[in-house]
Amino acid sequence: MNANRVQLLYPKAGDIEHWTYINGGGGWDHPIHLHFEEGITMNRGGDQIPATELLVRKDVWRLRPSGQVQFQIQFGEYGGSYVNHCHNTVHEDFALLMRIQLLTGVAGSPQAAITATPNPTPDGVFFTTPEVVPEATASTSPSQITTIASNPLRMTPSGVP
């Protein structure tokens, strides 16, 4: 994945969504972490919701091989860049993540525009304008699936009517 690419763009805060993570196999567990927000587990596919997840706000969901989790998320008032990534060290090292951009809709605020990507160097930091993929707009539907190429882990965000 490319950290300079926005994969999901929310034009305003406050929308409630149901997201589903599906681990397509490969024998890996995936502890998936959503930065700066929390959600509530709604179901675990065919499995029972563990007591540690029942009616509890979480920001990390463990996906066992062939596992699935659906949770409810609501991005609050803080605009800017969020990331969603796997905590497996190998996946972190290769920047296997999804970048989410939340715009507050407040004219003149720094979060009314897409956040530039910081690029650290030994001589300081420079910023680049991120690419926004065409399918990034938050009018999401169950058919929008982001696939991490090296491991068949899928995330499907779907808006709640």
C-alpha cells in the first residue's frame, strides 16, 4: 500500500457506518488497528462475540484465520488523516495500511482540505499532496472492498441507511 494514497474519504464527521473485516486465509492472525476512533463489535460471522468485545468500545480487532468481524464506527469531530493497519510486524514494516481522510466541513479549518503527507528525511520533513483514489468517496457500498495484496484480508465499509 501507499501511505500517500487516500483510500477512503469522508466529507463530514458524524456518519455512522458498519464495517466488516474478513480474513481470507493464509493461516495468519491479523490484529487490525483503527487509529483515533473506536467501534463496537456487532457480530463475528458465525462465531460468538467474546466477552472481551461484548458491548465494549475497541480500536483493535483480532482476525483469526478465515475469521470475520463486523463493527459499528462513527468518526467524531476531529478531522484529518486516520490509518487502519495490521499490527503484525511484517505487515507494519511494509506499510500495509489504509489511509482514511475525514474532512470536518468547517470552512477555513485545517481539516477542510486533505492533509498533506509528511515525508521525513535526515534534513527535515517535506510534504507531498496525496493521491485520492477514485473510489475513495464515502458514499460507500458493500461492493467496495479494499484488498491487501500480499494477504487476502478484506475490509468492507458500508454506510448505515
